[in-house]
Amino acid sequence: MTPLLFNSRYEAARILQGYLEHGAMPQHRLQPLDRDRAFITEMVLGVVRRQYGLDWILSKLVPRRVPTGKVRPVLWVGLYQVLFMDEVEPYAAVYETVEAAKSIGTRRHAPLVNAVLRRALRERTVLLDELHQQPPSIRFSHPSSLLARWRTAFGEADTLRLCVWNNRKPALLLRVRPPLSRAAALEQLLCEGIAAEPAMAHPDFIALADMRPVAKCPGFAEGAYMVQDPATLLAVDLLDPQPGEKIADRCAAPGGKAVAIADRLRGQGLWASDINPLRIRQLEANCRRCGYKDVQLTTFNALSDSTEQLFDGLLLDVPCSNTGVIRRRPDARYRLDEAQLRQLTELQAAMLDQASRSVRPGGRLVYSTCSLETEENEGQVRAWLKRHPEFELEEAAFRFPPHDQTDGAYAARLRRRR
């Protein structure tokens, strides 16, 4: 059943229902929205960030077994508003969420939704205080197995700092592209009434204070900005592309790293590829918007496709667990298990094998992930080098979000011996 009038709570609950029932990634369902997008995004991703905590609260408020099916995402949406969104009027949150329950096909559960949300409002302070006393897995909504991994790798204090970081709403960051300076960009945006501030993690980045569509920022259509995190430049810095070189960027979409490479190559000598034709279109749109018509764009399977071309440098940004970007992709925390990690590391190793064949003697291969996991990062590189003595490790770098105030990332520069 579809609501007669637009109801943003209904839209949020519908997206969460797809996530709950089919594992559909919420970000993909949010992108097409053109109405109340910022508000719906806050509800959907906020619920995913606090899923375990919301279920714990539901267990306290519902006297019998917590409802599943269509009513559960509606209750999530309502509870997230009344407990964690101070800017939302409580009456509107309750009324509109009850209406959403009726529209999404849970009319018989509407009285339950109403009762639960009104009780949550009355007991808000007590509920949040009790939630804060729960174990970290519940309090921060991270699987216990993932927390155990991180405690081993980073220690208890940094693990808790990472959980806090992951549960904060991320800023929308823009890289200011030359010749525009950051100071000039900030002045231009402020003159247009767009609140922005310098991003402390990198001198070329700014953070937007509101969630307006970035395409409406002055200069965006002309290529003044790229939407990306400073951590994405880690691999580009290690690759260190120079004008006149021949560079390949595998798995290049949506294009943040590719455009950064093209900036350093002055638009010449870059071959950028991705396996997905739809993502190639996004990559092409970003390259063209930034003025790079000579970048060679191809659909290319980095696992199985081959080329006779040899490159001075090759960037291989592999599929990974995404544990370094949980702040932006909150559902990633629930997806990682040991079986998936084994599959990922096997895939990454095979992609490294294939990519290495396209690096000339004396050239460099940069391997990068947005993972925090040793198996995907230094462990992967060590194991691969043992099988490939024709390469040597020159330099590696790692970004840990709470310390570096960026997304998590790892990159290693591997040099092919002459």
C-alpha cells in the first residue's frame, strides 16, 4: 500500500525493510531520492548505525517478543527519531511514524507503534542511560566478533574510539582542485550562502556543513571539486604519477583517485577502468566534468582480463571488507565474517597476480584498500611478495580513523625489479 501523501518515515521504513529482508545496501536505495533526501538518509543510516541498540531498547519496551517483518523497520524509524534526533518535534515523529505503519501494510500494528513510541518519549532519559551501561557490542552496535578482532589489533581504548567514530554522521568532504585554492573556494561558497569550513585532515579539502546536493555548489559542474575523503589520496601519493608517464587505474570508479592521478599527469597518460559499465559512466562523467577528455576509459575485469600494455605505474584499489569506511557505509560492520574475509583475500591475491603482469621492469604497483584488517593489508602484501620475488616493498602507509581524522585506508608501493 502506498501513502496518499508523501511520508518521509514511510520511505525510510521501506528502505530499511529491503535492507532487513534482502540485505539491500541502504545507500543504493537512497541515491535516487529527490525529496527529503537528507532527512531520510539521516533516519536510514542512523538506524543502521544503532541497530543493536534499537533492538535492545525494543526488547525493553515490548512486553512480548519483538515484532519482525514490516513493523520492525517502522519501530526502528520511530525510536531513532524520538531518542536520537533532537531536532525532530516528538509529536510529528510519533504521528507520522504511526501513519507510515498504516501505509506500509502494518495497520493492525499501528496501536503498538503508537504505544511504544509514546513510552519511549516518557522514558527517554532512563532508556539512554541504561543503553550506555550495556556492553560495547550493544552500546555501539558492532558485532562482538568484529570488536574482538579490533581489540587484538588496536587495543581496547582505540577499539572504543573507533566505535565512537563509526557512529558519528560523516561530513560531506570536497577536494578543491587546482587552480582553485581552498581559501577562494570557501569564500565563493560562503558568498552563495553555503556553510563550509576547512577540513583539518588535509589542506586541499573542505567540509560542507549542510546536506544540500553538492551539484548545486557553484563551480561543481565545471570541475572545481571532487567528492572524496582525504584517505583516498594515500594510494595516489604512493603511486606518485609524473607527467609523461603511462599510468593505469584499475577498479577506478567512481573516479576520485583517477581524477587526482589525472591532475598530476596534466590530463595525459592515464588508462582508467572498471568492471561495471554503469560505474564506467559515473567515472566518465567525473573525468569529463573535470576537463579530462583524453583519459582512456575501458570496461575491464581486473581479475581475468589482460592487456599487452606495460605501465610505469598501476593502482589496484581492490574490493575489500570496507571496515575503514564503516562511518559512511554503516551496514558493512554486520557483513564481515571469517568466510567472507577468506574469499576477499583470495580475490585480492588473484587480482594482484593479474595486475602485476602489466607493470614494466622498474615500474611500481600500488595496492590499496579501505580496510582495517591485517589479512587484507600488510598480511596480504607479505604473503604475495613471498610468491613474487620479482617485486619488492618500497613503502606502505595506513590511516586509522580516530587518529588521522579520515576514513581508514591502507596502501603499499611494490616495485618491479629491473
